[in-house]
Amino acid sequence: MGRPITRLKDIADSTGFSVNTVSLALRDSPRIPEETRLTIRQAAEALNYLPNHIAKSLVSRETKTVGLVLTSITNPVLTRVAQAIELRLAERGYSTLFATSNGDPEAQKTVIEMFRSRQVDGMLIYPCSHRDLDHVRRVRQAGHPVVLLVGDPDAGVDVVSMDTRRGGYKAVRHLLELGHRRIGLVDGGHERGNLEKADGYRQALAEAGLAADERLQATPRVHSVAAGYAAMADLMARGTGMTALLAATDSLALGALRWSQENGLRVPQDMAIVGFDNIEFAEYAATPISSVDYAVDAVTELAVDRLIGLIGADALPEPEVTLIEPELVLRASSGGSSPLPRRER
């Protein structure tokens, strides 16, 4: 047996007012005197009354819920983004439903269909692959508002994202300006078609007249500190003369830093390291890590604004792609920082 549900009629019976009066009072209608509204609200609270949002959604065709699909719940920057999105949506009167694909494309499809079955008003999605988006495109083509939080300019879906290609470029250009020529890359993303950071890395090298050496590149399966540690060990074992490293996340950079310190490499004198996302752990590492900043506030504000606009549209407009210019936060790990961290635009 389920718990008994308090109905409007129960409140009406308790207070002696009509069901219609109770309904209007609980919606704060000015047609009902304040004293009557107070009496009815107190009775509703005493009876543990909860509004029937499902019934309301059938009338309004809105559930006031948004689905957020993450690739990982353990990624520190995604945790910050999820919190910011939940707060911004709450300010707009929306609840957030969370789900994680764990980097599995099939799990991502299942999660998206689950959200559709729950009739969420819209979805914000971190896709596993930035280019394998057919399923997401079909959802949009069916009239469901969707905004990707990473994606390609040719995604065919609304995107609000950091310009990670530009971030990779700026990080490597910084290392080149410091005199490094053997610059490594630790990035498993392009194994799933997420090419932006590696593209920026190669672009900066090409402008400096340098070819991208595959021996200087490692592709860990996950973005963890342990994976960064193992990737650094692998790269150094190859004897490539690497003197600097770009890591696709700060977690990978922390692992590379730990390996360097344990194996007698001075950072940044012997090995300069730059990460991505500018998480708190990078700033407070034993050697503070230079990092490409992920502008959580800008991404979440623009993404939520775009999604709410799509939800309120009579028909979905043409998709828009918004890429936010990243800043490079310079710290001791790359040797290009002043005593206080500075941002390079």
C-alpha cells in the first residue's frame, strides 16, 4: 500500500471552504482574502499536502524539469558545472534531473531516452563524443530543446562551450615562448573523436615550424591522476627529450607532476607542465599548476539562457554555437608565472 495522498477535497473538508477556493488560495490568487489564504495554507501544511506536478504538467505541457547528462560524476569541473546549472535553473523555477553516461555512448542514449520518457522540458548534455551526435540530432529534430556543453561548430545542435581548441593552442604557444621544442601531450579524448585540444596543440607547433611527434603523445583511457602518472612514466621511458607537457585535464597534470617529483625532475626547470580546467587542486598542488581556465559561470549562464529560450519558443530556431574564449592561468609549473597567478588572454 502506498502512502495516502492528501487531495484538495481533504483540505476543503478540513476548512469548510470549497475545492475551488482552496485551489485558488494555494495558488496565492488575489481573489481570495489573505486571512482565508493563511487558514488554507496552514491546513494544507498540517495535512502534508503536496501539489500534483504531474497533473499540472498535463495542463501546461511543461514539467518544469531539465535533464543534465554528465560524462562523469567524479570529474571536479563537471561537479562545479552541475552545481551551477542546478542553481541557475532553480532561479528560473526549474528542477534538475542528473544522470551520468560514464563515457559510454550506449549508456548516453539510454539516459537521453529516459529523460524523454519523463517528459523533461529540455536537456543539457556533455556528449561522450563531440562528433558522433546522430542520436542527439534526432532528439532535436523531433522538437525537443537540447543544448550541448561541448561540441563542434558543425554539430547541428545548439552548443555552449569553452573553445578548447583555442585553449590547447594558447597553452602550447606559452610553452613555445618559454623556449620548449619537445612538448608532450597527454590526451585520451581524441580516441573518441574529441579532437579539439589535440588540434590546438598541433596548430601551435605547426606555426612554430615543428611537426607533431607521435612519440610525444600518450592516450590514457581515463582522465585521472593515476592515468596521468602512468602516461608520464610511459612518455619518459621513450627517451624523446621531452621538456614540457600539456595535459588534457588538471587531474592528468597532477599525475604527471607527481611522477616528475618522484623521479628527480624539477618542475619547471626540467619539465614544464600545463593542465586544463583550472580546478582547485591544480592551484594548491605542491607546485601550483598552470592551467587553461574553464569559465563555469559563463558556460552555465549562457547554456541555461539558451535552453530556457528554446523551451519557450513556439518552434525551435536554427541551432547556435557559442564558443567562449579561454584564459590561460599561469603558475609555477610552467615557469612563466609571477609570484601571484596571472591570466593570459
